[in-house]
Amino acid sequence: MDKHIPVLKNEVVECFDYLKNLSGGVFVDGTLGNGGHSIAIAKQFKIQNLKFKIIGIDKDKSALKLAEKNIREAGLYDSFILVNDDFSNIKQILADNNIDKIDGAMLDLGVSSMQLDQKERGFSFADLNARLDMRMDQNQELDAVALLNHYPEERLEKILKEYGEEKFSRKIAKNICEIRRNKHIENVGDLIYILEKSIPTKIRKTSKTHFATRTFQAIRIEINKELENLESAIDDFANFLTPGSRLAIITFHSLEDRIVKNKFRELASSCSCPPNAPICVCDKQATVRLINNKPMVAGEAELKANPRSRSAKLRIVEKIN
């Protein structure tokens, strides 16, 4: 089994405990990664000798290959359908597999531990010589090198501000454009140098997180269109759930969490009329109920064992009739 630890694994397994009572159930892991969460859930099925299928989706072929290895080692391969695709295409994925309803689903958003640890892919700022890639889908053309060397200054600033919530977005965008006039921005070290020029020394040295974190996050989100289809994908997943089944989503930064929180609340609301409307005229019906109003977060033991879990937030909804 791969060494990477699935974040909030116990909470996720407990969330889908009801699956142990279903025979012939279908579960969807829209961000399979190394397979940690789904393998833990599948073991619960196996203990009960239940027939089940887990559809494991990931747009990163390397992740899917690693997941397959881990699933085979766990003796669970016959219970999985592995799909190299984006979870935003869930409608087509289910149609291709002749599935019209699912009994549970989860999404573990953002970059995976495996991707961060593969320094040559440029997701991490640990290796200054690594090429700035940051593509989850290695088949797509746009990578971080192309973005940094060709995006207009105004667009760079907007991405850094919106997706990275970076206070020094204007200065960083300006310096990117100045430096690329004379030098092709190619590796992690090139971008770190620009950030060192753009962010005041005091801020860099006193920040709780690495000063490059927000910029790397913003570029990664733009390249992989991580937020673009999230709302509609949540709608699609919720529509396929059977009554009583759940959708769980783990986020790692405020932008993702805000989208998930607001969409879950919208789906759980029985009225979409303006607050000052005298009576409800929208005829909207709630389709889910919130399992947790506040997100679940890692406890002290998990934080100690897996520091990457510190920013993880788990939100869960349950389908209602």
C-alpha cells in the first residue's frame, strides 16, 4: 500500500458507514488519487461479503496507475471501475457504465500528496530546478510555463488575486512580465526569485505558510480549471444520489470551501426567494439535508501524523426524498 495517508479517513469511512447495509451498491470517488479513501470504504463492503462497485475517477493517469496498484494489493480490484476523466463529466461517466443512480460519492479536492511529492511536476516549491508544469492532466497543452510566459499582466494579476488571494498580486504580475522580456520563466527557482523580489522581506520571513503558497495555488487552479465546474458538478452528483445516500467533499482552501458551503446550503434550502419577499413564490424544494453545519477538521493525532491535513475541511450532505 502507498505510504500517503488519506486525509480525514476515519471521518469519511464513518460518513459512509450505511453502505455496509447495501448489497449491489454503487459508490463514486471522483478524485481517486492513490485510492486511500475508497480502499478503506471498500474493505467495509468486503467484511460484509456484499456485492458493490466503486467508480474511481481521476484525470491524472499517474494517480490512476498508482491507485490501481494499491487496489490490487488490497485484493479489491474486481470491485472497482477505474476511469481516467474529470469528475465534472460525471453524467457521461455514469451513462457510459449504464448507471442511473449512485449510493454515495466523495470528492477530495485540490492537489494530492502524490502530486506534491513528484517534484518534477512543479506542484511543489521544494525543488528549485523542477520545471513549472502543474498539470493534473498531462495531455492538456497549458502548463505553468506557458501561463507565466504568455498571459497578459492584467490577467496574471486577476488570477493571483482571485485564486490565490495574494495581497501582492499586482507587484508579482508586474515583475513576471518584466523578467520574461529577457528570460524565459522555466523552473520553480525562476518563480521563487520573482516572488522574493515582489513580496517584502518581513512578510516572507514572518508568514506562517511559505510565501510562495498563494501564487502556486493560484496558478495551479487556473491551469487545471479546478473551480470552473465545481458548482455544476455538485448539482450533478446530488441528482444521481438515491434517498438516504451521501455526498462528502474535502476542501483545502477557502475558495473551494466557500463554493461547497454555499452550494450545499442552496441544495438544502426550501426557498430561493429574496429575503424581503412577503411570501414564497419560488416553489423550490430542498433536495438534501446538511449533515454538518460546520466542517469537520483533523484532530490533534491526525495533525501530528499528517501535517498536510491541517487545512482540510469535510462537508457532508444527505439526499432526501
